[in-house]
Amino acid sequence: MAQGAGRMSTNISSVGGAGRNGLLPDRYPTGDFFICDIFDAAPKDDLGSMEHPIFSLSTRPDRRILSYAHNGVSVQVTPSVRGRATIHDKDILIYCISQLMAALNAGREISRTLKLTAHDLLVATNRDTSGDSYARLREAFERLAGTRITTNMATGDTETTTGFGLIESWEIKRRARGGRMISVTVTLSEWLFRAVLSKSVLTLSRDYFRLRKPLERRIYELARKHCGRQPDWRVSVAVLHKKSGSAAPLRVFRAALRRMIAAATLPDYTLSEEPGDLILVRRASIVLDAGDGPQLHPDTIDAARELLPGQDVYALEAEWRSWWAQSGRPRLGSADKAFLGWVRRRGAQK
């Protein structure tokens, strides 16, 4: 799947054209799609792999052993003969974690083993559903199972030094004589499952799956992890290079960052250069009025996404602002609570 990410991007572009700001087009807008239930689980990513460079950014088989140490955490990633799992392969894990978190939040029991529909997985991660995409899906499972991690990274309140695969096992059922996949069964590693049980996860923008380049995805992950509740995050280019896991020389990495700054494709974040070879990552806030109108805290973006998964929160914000203005621009004790209450009512009407 990830090894063919370049091919898939070309295929998508030729069919639907590039999306806004250089993003891949949104293949399955939820408002027009008849299986909207697969979007009910907001995309979630585990904190451990967001913080540390486990996945390859290469679009070719990456068979190098990665050794990484930072602030007392050590990670060694050993690929199989098929290469290290890539950041596009990670879409499978994000989908699994998202489904588990949705079930956990709904009070249902969960286990490390999930039974998935391959078609739903591809759609939820904005993938093409051609025959080639199913073949790439199998390749991704093989890389995920074959990539071995040795680390003392903590998940939840537990820190152990252990070795494991990103997934423990997988099974594909398909119709006889080379037919399409019917279902996929995946057993996650204990390490990832502990992250879910301890809720050591963060919500991602659905536009994450529209980012074309592996480095864009990785920088978005780091921005999402390190900005947290802060409006911005400053980091040196050297540290960002290390944390990204990029194999490119520092000067090449710096040039790629500058192209990323110019393209401005990262959902919810902007990048800029500062003196001292620093990068400023700034989190977008929702500004409701250019003058004295109410403003929303950046965390409200995530809260709105949780309430209405798959919806464009900026479109919702614009609609709410119009409704607020038409209501006589009343004084609000808390713009955040007022907006989220309006979003909840919108969700109840669907």
C-alpha cells in the first residue's frame, strides 16, 4: 500500500484532480456517501509513534535498521526483507486505533483483534478502491507484521524494554479464485493496545489522509503532538530532522521544509522560519469576526471534530458565525460552549 503510494497519488490525481492547497481530493465526502457510519470514528493516532520516528518516509523498500535515542527513550526498528513499514502503511493502524477508541468511548468491550472490511478501510483513509489498492493493502500488512520494534518507550504508565511487531498477525479472506477481499482480521501488538486502553492517543484531521508526501504527514504528526494545547511550538531544524526520521541530509531536509512552508498544505498548522535555524509551528485558531466578534479556542476544533466526525469544522464555524450575527450578535459568556452546543444540536438533527 505505502510502497505504491506514489503510484496511487498519480492515479488519484488523474481521476479527480488535485484538491485545495495541493491536497489529494476528498474522494468520499461524508455528506454524499451512503456508508457514513465508517466515518463515525474520528481518526486517532497513538502518542508513541507520533513522538518517535518508527515509520519509513521512503517510497521505496527501506531495509535499513533505524536506531534512535532522544530524552532517555531508545528505539530500534528492524525491517523485514520487504522493508520497513512506511508512514502510508500506518493508515491501517490509525484506522484500527480509531475503531477501538470509538468502541471504548461508547462503553463497548474491545480486544486486540479486529475484524475489518477492506473496502471500508480504504474509503475511510481516502484510498482508491481499485484492484491495485487491495494488492497494496496486503503488502502493507506484510510490512507492518515484519517490522520489529525494540524500545523502552512507555505506553500508559508502563515502561518496559521489549521487542514486538507493529501488528502480531493478520488474515485476509477473499472470494475464491482470486476474488476481492471479503474481510481482514488484524491482531495489534500489546504495546499499541495498551496505548488505546490508556487513551494515549490524539485526534487527527481527516485531511491528514489527503497529504501527498510522507514528510508532510510526519511533520503534521509532530505538530499535532507537540503543539498540544499550546498555540505554537518552536523547534530547531536539526531536532526536527532527527524526530522526523528523514534519511535526507540536513540541507535537503531544510529545503523540503521551505517548500512545505510555501505550499501551506498542513491541516490546522502553519510553518515559518525564524532566525537561528528554527521552525515555528503555529496552530490555527478559529476567528469568528475580524472585529470584536467572539473567538474560539484552538482546542474547540478537535472537540467539534469529535462531535461531528468527518464534517468540515471551518464550514460549521462559518455557518455558526452567520447564525450568531443574524441572532443579533448576542453577548456570549463562553463562545466555545455556545459553538459546541450548536454543533451538538446540528448533530442531533441528522
